Amino acid sequence: MARLTPENVELAHRIIARYPRPKSATIPLCHLAQEQDGWLTDEAMVHVAELVGCTPAEVLGTASFYEMFKRHETGRYCLNVCTNISCQLLGGEELLEHAEQVLGVRPGGTTSDGMFTLEDVECIAACTEAPAVQVNYRYFHRLGPDDLDQLITDLRSGALDDVVPHHGTLGRVHQDLDGDRIANITPPEAQTEPVWIRRHRELAESNDGGAS
Amino acid sequence: MSEPPRRIEITEPVTITVDGREVTAQNGEWLIDACERNDAYIPRFCYHPRMEPVGMCRMCLVEVDTGRGPALQPSCMLPVTPGMSVDTTNDKVAKAQDGVLEFLLSNHPLDCPVCDKGGECPLQDQTMAYGPGESRFVEEKRHYEKPIPISETVFLDRERCILCDRCTRFASDVAGDPLIHFIDRGSQTEIATFPDEPFASYFSGNTVQICPVGALTAKPYRFRARPWDLEEVESTCTSCSVGCRVTIQSSRNQLVRYQGVDSDPVNWSWLCDKGRFGHEASNSEDRLREPMRRSEDGALRVAQWSDALGAAAAAIRSVDPSRVAVLGGARLTNESQYAWTKLAKSVIGTDHVDAQLGDGLPAEVVLGLPGASIDDVCAKGGTVLYLGPDPKEELPVLYLRLRHAAVSDSVRIVECSPMRSGLSPYAAASLQYAPGELPALVAALCSGDVPDGGVAGVDADTVRSAAALLDGIDDLSVVVGRANLAETAGVVVDAIDAVRSARPGARYLSALRRGNVRGALEAGMSPGLLPGRTTIATGSATWTEAWGAVPTAAGLDGLGILDAAAEGRLDVLILLGADPLTDAADRSLARRAIAGAGTVISLDSLPSASTLQSDIVLPVAAFGECDGTTTNLEGRVTVLHQKVTPPGTARTDWMIAAELALRLGGDLGVESSQVELWDELVKHSAPHDGLSSAALAAQEDPDGLLLPLDATIELAATTPTNVPPRSADSLRLVVNRTLYDSGSAISHCASSAALVPEASVRLSPADAAAMGLETGTFVTVASSHGSVSVPAVVDPGVPGGAAVVRHNLESVDAGVLVDAADPVCDVRVELR
Amino acid sequence: MIGTTTPAMPTAPGVPAIVSSRFGVADGHTLEGYRSSGSYEGYSALRAVLEMSPSAASEIVKDASLLGRGGAGFPAGIKWGFCPADVWPRYIVVNGDESEPGTYKDRVLMERDPHQLIEGCLIAAYAIGAAQVFLYVRGEMAHAQERIAAALNEAYAAGLVGRNILGTDFSVDIVLHWGAGAYIVGEETALIESLEGNRGMPRLKPPFFPAAKGVYLAPTIVNNVETLSNLPWLFSHSVEEYRSVGTDSSPGTRLIALSGHVENPGIFEVAQGTTTFRELFESELYGNGIRAGHELKMFIPGGASAPWFFPEQVDLPLEGRVVGGAGSMLGSGAVVVMDETTDAVRACLRLVRFFARESCGKCTPCREGTTWEEKILQRILDGHGRPSDLELLLDVADNISPGPYPVASDPANDLDAVPYPPRQTTICPLGPSSVAPITSAIRRFRHEFEDKIVQRDLIPVEGVSVDV
Ligand SMILES: Cc1cc2nc3c(=O)[nH]c(=O)nc-3n(C[C@H](O)[C@H](O)[C@H](O)COP(=O)(O)O)c2cc1C
Ligand code: SF4
Ligand code: FES
């Protein structure tokens, strides 16, 4: 729970370099901090503010708008049960109730062993596979109560460690953009008409000129 | 809070239909303003005429037809187009507006009886006018902990907040201090600061003024009065020379609140907190209420006015006029300044008169340069060379105007400053020069001739790219002032000379700090000067005719007066609201002067270090306690109004001058009111032509009247100041000011006094590293005149070779380091 | 179960698999797989496009009448033409924030065929002259982010993205960006705010039409993932071939996520305009019928924001204009089927609760109104309803979206359809969308609400429970 580590600061600078303006990196950097600590700490938000050049209040304003950023410690696994319409029709709400009973917490709560935070979430785009669940944003489709029990057991035992990383980790493959291959990422003020557009415009103009 | 639409000149008239009437509006203006201008007021909460609209509250929905059929549209974000037809009252509009009102009230507490805003609350007014009788919302309302402080001065009651985004927009878009923000989402949204990072903005009070409900309240006003107990008049803030228009409000003969008024050429309705909460000083228990005289035993004791005035007159009468000096007066009204000039220069017969304490610019420079108004400087697309002090610290609302110009009106600012300032982030180029070397930098910027090794400590590329911004700009606006009190005025004058020779078309705005310093100079409160921008050489005939006598040779200026007093060459030193002991840049000179002057007569409203050392103290009326006029830094004359009576037997400065004149066998020619003084000045002064008290009173708007920008006095040729090179083992001192310092006005303002920053010496990272210092290390800063012990702060905004100490903070006295006689001041910084 | 997506779904005879041809291909997401499988050769369309002028490429998109698949159904070619001439830079933002309840197709496109999307982005970038493409993927879709990141890395390494693409003077960067959980960020102006690092609160249009003032206030084209995924097929075939599918006003195919009470829920690529809801529900290729032993009660034809349809509307074709005229919208291709076991009040509450939770909070009517609607519905469902609550609910709804609100016809009661779209007192359509389930359900199933309003029990009694 702290500022970004030196390795993450380096990664942060690489992420910032992908945007014409540093502030655009706010959300990715908050994810980076959350991946580091499991949740988004105040210290991390201050650090993100320094990195993107705004105030901590602005970072908080942005981060707090989004569901995924947790400003309190969470369990190792966030178990998100979808109860929106398609899942509701096929037992999503009952599945959530079952999860509440099995884990002994209400939505938003964390089990005392720090393993699970249960959440009642909105549609997660798995509607045809209802009822659907995400654990740390990894999908589990068409779950009945027994499947859920098994899932919890597997998570507890570590059997799913390869597929479900700890909370905060999103894509484990990162876009890898280095200076050589970057075409043209500069602030908008510095941008002009792209070369291929100019080439075709000039071509068209000279053709027009020839025609008339 | 009801802010009227901005007054505009209709340059592109279009005809639109408002509720069946054809009216004229400005093409492209917001529909909400066009309707209000044409007597169809549309209710609103989030819209503010001085901020970009967000269309958030949805209260201003009206039905608009632009040819594609009528549709509900937010009038605050809809530009007027020709032929537009608007219905502001039909059933659909009424239903939509009632709906919004009901939604806003659904979670709003019913605590109007204990709310500061009760009685002047648009939400309350709307509800009374149109609102539903009984709420249909039977569920539980949102609950939050009642008011929480979000800064030293502002409280937030989240239950009352209607999320209009006004305070947050103000903080980020107007003040540039985005320290309050929306957090969370949807119906959970609230306004918040970051934990442990308060809304410490010099402009925080504006958010209280523009909050449309009682969600934001100001500590200095909370529970002090109810709106229906308030009486108010319009006036001009004299805390600094920007001259923001205000309404001053009182309750039971006490000033309780100042609110910004929208003066288009000046403050756009904003105020800084120092000005806004200045009434706390007026109400201070410590106010000087009765005259005092130093008695035999050395103590200051209350005296009768007749006694105190008699003693003062006797002291003056008993000595040669050349041994009498008048220092200060920049905080007086124009009328009091004129009265005191007349008293000194005609009745007493001394020309040792200076409204400035050696920390300003020579009068002929201020009055002799072609002027630029704030609007001129901020005009869209212009270019500004900024050579003044940090405007955020010294002239806060000028900073807001400059910031807006840079951010929204594509004004390019080239700033030259001794360290990065509040303005620097918005400047197209910001150059930090070595103290004393501004003239060389300015010459290089104007000519584009830049030595490869750079100039004034700024590298060549930086100077060249800044010079490119100025290249070919003949109508340059130049803001000039004293950014460094440890550097003589001559250095700034040399820099101005460099601009004048390179850009003859340039126009200038003097960024002098004290409230009515411009008025003082216009009234002749400077050696060699007479009122109406005349000198002894050019104005003697006029003013001899008016006054009977005028000085024949120029007297001493502020520094000269202090020197003379220190050397025992003055028998009477009159301080007009001046406090050299805390305000002069050279502290030891001030101490020697006060000690060496014969009789010190001090006119002031609050006790200060200097009044406590005086022999005769005369209590004066403060802001809000007297009528008159004031002149801002542009030369704009506005009317000041009295709202409450002064404490005790305190009097207005001009009355004291008139009384003294009588006791000295003269007569200022004023019977009963300051208006006589003003009209006498207007009568004899060419620049004041057309500014009679009648003309000022006839003004419909709050903007006042501008003295001519062009009428100037002749600029004397100057000799360049010789700045010695800096030795390798020393740093060059910068002394600059902060908004809140330990001056007497702030010390007597409870809410501001808490905000005075801690003293420190700021050093560049390179110098700090070389000395092995970190932020927080205690060091001794020593010049050949004195030393102070302060913690170091490593600040990347400070250029190498400079050491920055803030003027007049707490017990730390940067003034002891400075010798006013030296062009610059070199110091050594050593570990304690 | 991890990352499971629907396997290859055959299209109907005569309907080409325009976007879904690699859904069942194990390595369809790799560059190699993209080049060697599917209904066209990967990146061959890009080569072809680079031979033509940017304006010719735009013309093709216009001629194909490629309709946006994000919800509004606006023709992409026309939208591209709204960029003001000679204003640079221009940006493209790919809307992969898929969050509309019932919608599940962009995730599959991103997970299963990321190169198809990347190629689509490149074609669009070439045509409009974009300085940069931002591929905004919903935060919760970790797998899609990984697949796109991997595909972009491959494509950059192969010289297909970045500087001097395929050796030409066409250069553009595609940057993967992802959100953090907020439905409203799918709205294009909120998406832009979010991409700038801000709270995802919509901007008012006008003046903030993205094509004129989008990201960093520069002209910006926002297109849905599926919209752009159509481009490689279009450019490796022809306008004629494209237009030979579907109808004149709705050419091509659509990915439909069919969920709820059908035997075979899934994602299907169907011909736009010609396929009917009945076919979708009943065909063996698609839904294979309503759940055995049950019958259709109602269905949502285009995601949670769409007003409901009923059995009378099943023979309507999946055609934007027809569905709009009938009182609803095709939206994002999310068809949710509900049989007679569905409690209309409970379904209505769940949908309204979604909008209340997802309101960004900017507009008063949406922020306060949606939560109020939810509270009233919850009270009714909990047995604490009052007789006046239905009128109150409708009036609160009316203050968010001044009526008459779009609704399907009800021939039995001789009520006509009110055509789409609704009016709004808000900035964006989210608040007004909360009204769709309310007016749909109350108009059709008023008795279900009334049954739950316990008329005698005006004072809430501890322990009242109503079986639902
Ligand atoms: C509340 C709301 C949510 C939306 N969510 C999405 C979304 O998740 N994905 C999407 O592509 N479009 C969404 N849209 C539509 C977008 O605003 C925009 O129209 C679309 O991305 C344009 O792409 P298209 O023209 O290719 O369809 C949403 C609109 C609204 C009003
Ligand atoms: S309608 Fe709702 S979601 Fe849309 S901008 Fe307004 S408050 Fe935000
Ligand atoms: S005043 Fe127009 S929406 Fe608030």
C-alpha cells in the first residue's frame, strides 16, 4: 500500500507515452496501482496525480466514478455475480443469495479470511451464458449453486491460481509499444495533416488542375 | 446569488421570438442571457455567466423551435441563432421545470430556518414561487455528516448540495486550483477534497458566493446575520490595486460580508479571500478608537483630539518645513490623498512626500508610460510581456484575468520572473532570470540577439524561443512592477527602457500592489509631483493659482525620507497608514528611521509596529467607514461608500488634514464633504476632466471611469543601474511577497492569519545539492547587513544562483538582509 | 469455463459469415490464424485499401450503407464525412465498452477475432486520416484486453500497425485503452471524457458532437467494435456482395445475442432487415423455440434501453426503421426473451435499478429520478405500495422523458404504438431509458402492479413478505 514501485513507475512512463496528453493515462495508472496493491490506496492516487500532472482530488474524482477501483482493501478474489435481466431470468439472483449464504457476507462484504469479496454486479456481457459470474474479471458461465460451490472450493485450494490472478490484475499480456515503432504520438497541437492524406489531396488537386 | 447576464454590446444583432415577442439578441450568445436581457427570466442553478455552461441542473429547459419543430432544450447552452423561437412558460416547460425542482428537493433537507442561505436562496425562492406544496417523495433522504470543513474558511454541507458543478468548475476553470471535485457517481455523487488536502485556494470564498444553496458557507460569515437583517452598498475593495467591485453588507452597524460584483473591465464578480474576508480586520477588537500621545513616562496614552492635533500642529509649526516628511497614503481615498498632498505641499510647504516606501516604481514611470487597461492586456489573441511580481500573490484577481486570457482567449504571455510564479503554468514562455539582470534579458528578448551562452542565467534556446513570440509584436502589452524587493527599482526602470527603445508602440500596466497607489500618484503624492500628472516644472502655475503656494524644488522620495530620518535630518515624520517597520524592504533602515525621526505622527486604523513606536497616533476610518473614490492600477476611478460608522472617535484622513491645516494657519477649502476636495482636483487637473463627482454618480454600471491612458507626463532620462557581478560563493537574494503575510491587516483577520505560510529560504535543486541541503534543513542566510535562520525548501521553480526569502513572514525578517542602497543583495546560505 | 465463448454458429443459407467466420477457429485470434482462416484472407483488405485514395475508401463505406452497430444505427460512412475539412488531428475511438444489459457480441469479436477489428481500425484510420486510434475496451473484460494486446503486438511486429504500414506512407498507432466499470462510458461523449482521464460524464451535443469536437476537442470518430469489424470483409469483397445481404435500408448482417427463456441462447450472425424475431426464437439454427412447456410473454428487442415487445410483435423483421416505428429499437442486438413465468414488476425493477446504479449523476432528472423510480418499484414489490404509486411512478418517469413514451401497440386494448425515440429532459438517453421498462410493463401488465399494492396496508408492517 504505497506509491508505485520503481518498476511500476517505469511502466507508468511507458503507458503515459502512449497518449497525446498524460492525463489520459489516469485510468490505466490507477489499474496499475490496484494491480500492485490489490486496491487503490490514497498514496497511490497522489503518485498517479504527480505522474499525470493533476491534483490528487482530480484523480480521486475520476477513480471514484468507476466501479472497479476499490478504495478499501478487498479479498484476494472479487466474486461478481451478475443479476441483471438475462441472468435474473435464469437464476442469477438466487445464485447471489446462495453465494451470500456460502460465504457468509452480503454484497460488498469481504470474508473474514480475506479470501472473497462478494459483489452483486450489473450485466457483464455473458448474457447468453446465464447465470454468469466473474472472479477477478475472469468469466465463469452457466453456473448453478453446485458449480458455484465447486468454484469457491477450487479458488480456496489454489487449483485455479493459473487462471485467476489476485485482485487488481487485469490483462496479463500488455501492449508493448516502443519508440521505434510508434508512428506519431504527440500532443494534438503538434499534429498536422497526415502525409498520405496530403499526398492524395495534392494528387487530386493537380488532376483537377490538369482537367480544367 | 442571482448573477445578471454579462453586459454586452450588441455587434451582431439577430431577431428571435421570445414568448411571442420579437426581440433583438446578440448572435451566438446563450439563449438564457438573451431571454433575461429581454425580460424573460429563466430559472437556473448551474449556469453562471462567467463560467462555461455545463447544462447539468436542467432547470433552464425551455421549448425552442429552430425550424425543426419545438423541443425542450437547456437555454444555458444553446447559442442564439437568427429566427429562433422560444417559449419560456408553456405547460411543457412549466412541467419540466417543476419536475427538476421536485427532483432537487427530493433529497434536500428542510433546514432553511437554520441555513445561512435562507432568505437569499434561489432554490428556496423557486420553491416558493412554483414548487409543489406537499412532497411526493416519501422515502428517506440522503444523509451525510453535517457541515465538514473543506478548508480553513469554507464549510460543506453535502445534504444541501444540489451538484450544480459551480464550485468545482470555479476551482478548476477559473482559479486553476482543482482541489475540490465531484467524487463517486450517480445519486451518490458528492463534492469532496482529497483526504488531508484541503481546498487551500486564495479564491475559495468565491465558491461560497456562487453556491446556489447553502451547501458552502464561509467561516467568517456563518451565523453572523440573516439576509433580511443585512443592509448593503456597493463599493470597491482596496486591499490591493486591482480594485474589485464589491457589495459591502452590514448588520447592526458591523461589516459582516463582502460579495463580488460583476465589473466587466475588472473583476468579473470574483474576489480573492484576502479582500473578501477583510471585514474581519475592520471588526477587530484591536482597532484604534481614540487618539493617543506619548506621555512623559514614555507610554502611549489616550488623548483628546484637540490635544493630539494641537501637539501635532505644534511639532510641525516649530520646525523648518524641509524637516517635515509625509510617508505613505497609498491606502487613502483619492480625496484624502489630495487633501494630504495639499496640506503637505502647500500649507506645510514640504515636498518630502511619498506614497511609496521605496518598493514601488518612480511616479514619472507610472504616469509617464502609455497605459494599458486590464482589458487591453487581456484582449483576445494579444501578446503580453510580464515583468511584474507574482500576480497570484500580490494582485490575485489580475491573476484570474491573465489566467483566463491565456487559457481561453489565446493570449500569449512571456513572463520574466525571479522564480516560477502562479502565472508561470499559463505563460507561453516563463523565464527565470538572475536577480539584477532583467534589463539584459529584456533587451535580448526584444531584439532577438541572444548570445550563445544565454543571458541573465537563462539558456540561449529558451530566450530565443521566447523572443520569437515577441518578434514583430509592436503593440505589445507590458506589465511592470517590483518582483524582487531586494533589487532596486532602477533595475526595473532599465528593463522598461529596453522595451521602450525596442517597441515604441508598447503600452504598460503598472502592477503596483497597494490599494490606491495609483490614485496617490495621480494626486501628486510623490516628490517633485503635483496633482493631475504635473510636476513642479509643469504644474506650478496651475497649482499655485489653486493653492496659493507649491514647492519649488523636488523633495525626498520614500527611501530618501527614511535615510534622512535615520540620519536625524527630519524633525517630524508623518505616517499615513504606513508601517515601515514591517513593510519596508530594508528593515534596518526603517528601524533607524523611526528611531531617528523627531516626532513621529501616525494615522492608522489598526495598531502596527510603527504606530506603537509613534509619538502621536490618530485613529482613522477604515474601508466601509468613509465615502470617497479610489483609483485602481489602470487609472479607473470608482466610488467608495460608507456603510458603518468608524469605531470610537476615529476620523477620515482628509478631515484630519483639514483640521491640521487650520491649526497651521492654512485652509484646505473643504467645508463638509470629500466631494468638495474631489471636484477641486477635477477642476484643476486636465486628466480628471469629465470625472466630476456628478459624472461618477451618474454612472449606471459599477465600472467607474477610466483616467486617460494616454495623457502622460514627461519621462526623465535615467542612468542605468550598475549591477556588480555575483561572487561564486554567494547567492543572489530574492525577496518577494505572499498573499498572506504578517502585515497588520492580515494579523487582525482571524481566518487569514491562520494561512500565513512558514518562513523559509527557497533554493534551486542544483544549489541545494551542492550544499548538501534538503527541504527542511535549517540554515542561516546571511548578507553583509544581517542574517536570518530558516528551514530550506528545495524548489525547482528557483533558478540556480538565487535564494528566495518571502517578505514579512512571522518572526522572520527578510528585510534585515537588504540594504536599500545596493542594487542587489548577495547572501551566503550556511548550515546551522 | 474460463473464457468460454459461444462456438461457431452457422449462418442461415445464403447469409455469409461477415464477422463471425473465425469464432470457432481455435487460433483465429492469432495473426497466423487470421491470415489462414475465415471468410477472407486477413489483412488482404488493408493492402487493397492502401491502393485506393482515402476518399474512395470512405465512398465504399458510404455506398455499402454500413450502419453503426453500437445502438443508434447511424451510417458509418456518413458519420465519417462529418469531420470538418482541414482540421487536424482526427482521432478514432473504438467503442468496446459493451455494457448494455443483454448485449454480448463485441466481447466475442474482441476475444475471438482481434485482428479483424485491428484491420477494420486501420481501414477507417486510412480513410479519415486519423492520427491515432484508441481501442477502448470495457474494464471488466480482462481476456479481451489480453487478446487485443497480443494481436497488436503481433501486428506492430509485422509492420501492419505503427510507422509506415506495409512500407507505405500510411502511419497510425492503435493504442489499447481500457475502462474501469461504468456503463455510461459506452455513450460516446462519456467515452471521450473517460479517455481523457476524467469522470465519464456525457457532454452536451451540440456543441460536443464528437466528429467536430471529440477527444481533446479534436474531430473524433467513435465507432462500435462490430461496425469496424465489418470493414475487412467489405473491402475484401464488394459493395454489391455486401448489399446482397439484408435489405436496402439495412444491408449486411448483425450479431444478435439471444438470451433468456429460449432453448438455445447464443450469439448468431443473422441477415439484417429480413430475419424476423419469430425466426430468431424458433429456428433450429437460432433459439430453437421458447423453453419447453412455456410460452412467450414479452421480449426486449434491443437491450435494456429498448421498450418491450410482446407476442404481437414477433413477426416484425430485425429492421431498424420497422422496429422504431413499432415503438422500440434494435439497439445493440440484444434480444432478451421472457416467458410467462416472468414477473413483470420484478423484471421492471431490475432494469430500472440498473439505470439508477449507472446514472452518471450529471442531470438532475436522471440522478434523482431514476433512484426515485427504483425506490417506488422496490416498495411496490416489497408490499408497501400505495394506490397512488403507479401514477406517481409514471409522472416521475414523465419528468425524465416527457411523454408519450415509445411503446408497442396493444391491439387487444386498441392502443397504437408510439414510435421511437423518446423525448428527454436530460443530456443523454440513459435517464429516459429507465422509463422504457416502466411504461412497457405498466401499460401491458398494470394488474400485476396493482396486485402487489396491498390497498389496506398503508402503514408498512414488519415482516410483510410477498411471494414473487
Ligand atoms: C447510455 C448509452 C450507452 C451506450 N453504450 C454503448 C456501448 O456499450 N457500446 C457501443 O458501441 N455503443 C454504445 N452506445 C452508443 C454510442 O454512444 C455510440 O453511438 C456508438 O458507439 C457509435 O458507434 P456506431 O456508430 O458504430 O454504432 C451507448 C449509448 C448510450 C446513450
Ligand atoms: S441522462 Fe443520466 S447518465 Fe445521461 S448525462 Fe444525464 S445524468 Fe448522466
Ligand atoms: S442552468 Fe441550464 S442546465 Fe443548469
